[in-house]
Amino acid sequence: MRRTIAALAGIVALGTAAAFVASRERPKATDQRPVARPLTVREPAVAGPSGFGFYPANRETLEKAVRGHLGRAQAADLPGRLVALIAPHAGYEYCGDVMAHAYKCLKGQSFDTVVIVGPSHGEYFRGAALTDADAWRTPLGMVPIDTALCTKLARASRAFSPSGRAHEREHSLEVQVPFLQVVLGDFKLLPIVVWDRSADACAAIAETLACALAGQNVLLIASTDMSHYPVYDEANAVDKATLEAIKSFDVAKVFAADRELMGRGVANLGCTLCGFAPVVIVMDAARRLGANTVTVLKYANSGDADPAMRSQCVGYCAVAISERKLTSAQQGELLRVARRTLEAALARGQRPAADRQDPALTEPRAVFVTLKKQGLLRGCIGCFEPDAPLIEQVQNMAIKAATRDPRFPPVRAEELKDIEITIEVLSPIRPVASPSEIRVGEHGVIVVQGLRRGVYLPKVATEQGWTREQMLTSLCRKKAGISPNAWRDGAKLYVFTTQSFSEQDLGHSQRTAG
């Protein structure tokens, strides 16, 4: 944090010096010397009594309060890379302990930029309002804004535009910042306020965000409280149902749950999520960035903090959204399932039942299965839609790779002893705005033009020693059957990543004579 404050102080000093010189020396019209723009800082709006008392205005008191909340929170064992958080935004005395369960996940982590998406409580507009400030100040100090990313988003979509008015008094983003300052220290901030909760608007904002953030060390945060003003028991029931929808990691189910819950006629229920739009935007963007699992960290409501408020409650949740990676044990189980499936299918025309007890193996995932015989390709088939449980997809693609790859004759049962199986589990597929976003060896690539489509898995370019241009040219010409330069001339490009593992990698090939 000291480096950040020093950098900001330098900018302030530069701006002050420039202003002083400008006042003493009036440049002529032909003088083109640049004059530094003064740093603009968004000051705290809701700190202390004058700001409605969402959190303490005194530096020492605030830091002590945040550390106290964090000290009472339990550390979560997340299943993989953290992509996003959902955290509440009420006064710390009511939701601070819940907020801390979210921010406890950041201990020991580092992010270059934190993107907070919060709801507008006072301004009504379409699109996404970016801050027009260069830095935000809290009683704990200043945090620089990622102005380059702001510019990138504004250029990428007209939905994004700077608005000082939308941020001026909005508390939903400001209250998150002190927790970030205590836990992360050095980081840049990108605060976004939204109001329009329509499905089309949220999807457009999420897609632009995901494209802009891809490949960067960024954390997403959705700021929201939950049910507003039902009695305690009703608040618990409504919020539990909403959390079940969020846990599904399906934006459509969140919309459906909101409609159903708001239609129940629950007394005094004003909303299910006051940050409904931020939640669905962050869920959607996180999915596009590779996240595939949701962990509810903590739930409580204002009636838990103050029993006198149980007649009119506001709900609070802390949620982590992460990219689950399969463990070595889970990888080994999938490889065993693939081999047993091939043995049964090729020898007896049967498909064995698969154990579905592990939740990680029953999540819908897209999969490719590759078969190699003595190091040479013998079959490779996959799917791009996560429309079946992972373990079932592995069985499906293993059988198809052995029997339906048009480049090869069907695999015979007696060949299995010489065949090595590789499985590649795909991340969600996302579009890219420019070929420059494609990272050779890390991204699988799909090119689409009209009804033509071609795909390369991430390993192909590495195995061939291709540059990005060579890979895309080959993909268009050889795989899609279109012009070699179609990737330059308007063909659509999509990317994905994979978790790849083989029998040889895990060191426990189970080849048999069939």
C-alpha cells in the first residue's frame, strides 16, 4: 500500500507543481508544452455520522473494526482459483462479519485490479457507470483507479461510460474498499455502478467485462444485500431459496427464482437481491472467465445482528465463485472410467455404469478424449456444450473417439493394450474481440464463418511449433475449409482453456488385453 500511496502522492505533487508554474508563466499560443492534469479523487461519502455511519470515519477505529470482523470469520477451503466474490454492503455493525467471510478468502492472495459491480440506490440509467476519478479515498488512504481498464471498457462498448454523479453518493461500492485495503494492500480499483437489471443489458455488460479482463490478474466482486424487510423467518426462507439458485451457477435460475419468490406474496418483501444486476453480471462474467463452481461462505440477516430488527430484516450473504480443478484422484477416476468403458464397449457392446458419488464428476462439462497408439493419433472426438455430467461425457467421447473418428477405422478390442488415453476438460467458451487476445499453447481456438467451423485444442500449436498467425491460418484452411485469411477478415473467433491429463502423465496406465 505504501508504494501505491507514494505513487499517488507523486501525481498530486506533479499536478500541484504544474499548476504553480502555469500561474507564474503564461505560455504563448504556440507553446505546446504539456500541462499535467490535476489528480481527481473521489472522497468518502458514507464514512462516519455525516455519511450515515456505514463505517467509521477514524482511520484507527476503522482498521480495528475491519480486523475484528476478519478475526471472527472462518477461512474457507475453496476448490480452486478464486474468480469472484459476492459481499453485502450494509453498515458494518450489521453485515461486517458476513463481509469478512468473503474477504477472508483473499488472505495471501494478490490481484492487480479489483472490479466491484454495485447497484445504484439513487440514480436511474442504462448501461454501466464507470468512475470519472483517478483515485478513491477512504479513511485508510487512497486507492488508484485502473484508468487504462476504464478506457478499454468505454472503447469496447457504449454501455460503459464515466459518470461522477452515479458514484458520488453511492455506498454499495465504497463500503467494500476498506476491507480490500486491509487484506490486499496494493491494488488498483475499478468501481462500476449499474441499475438496469434486464437480462439483455446484464449479458451485454458481462460479455464486455469478460473480454476485457481475460488473461489479467483481476478479482470480480458483486455488491448486494439480500431480501429487504420481511420478518425474520420469511427472510431466512426467501434468502435460502435465492442462495440455492446462485449455487446452481445458472443465471437463468437466478432470474426464475426471483420471479417465483417475488410472486409468493411475502409480506414486506421489497426484493430478493438489491444488487440483482451486479450478481447476475458477475456470475456471467466469472463463468466466461473459467469459473465453474459456487461456494456459499456465510449467511445472516440484520435480525441476527440486532434481535430488535427481526420484524423487518435485510439479508446478507458471502459467496465465492471459483474455478474448480480436478484433483489427481479425480483425474485418475475419469481415466479408469474411460478405459473400462472402452473395454466393455469394444468387447461386449456394453456401457458400464459409472460411480456418480463425487459431485465434481457430475457437474456438466465439455470434454475431448484422445486415443494414441504407440504415440500416434488413433482417434479424437469431443464436445463443446456442457450438456451432460462430466463422467458421462467422458464415456460418450471415449466411445466416439474409438468408433466414430472418420479419419481412422474403428479401434479393435485387441488394440486397447497399446492405446493411451488423454482427457481434456474444457473451460467455458468465450468470444475474443481481437486475435491478439489468443495465447498460443494456453488457448484452444474455434473459428466460425457461416456454417463452417474449425477447432484446435491448446496443445496443437505447441506440438507444431506454430506462431499465433500460423495456427490461425492452418485452422481456417485445414480445419474449417475456409480462406486462410478468414481470421483477419471477419470470421468469428472463440477461445477456451483445458485441464489435460493422460494415463502416462499420472503414471498408472491400466492397459489390459481387453
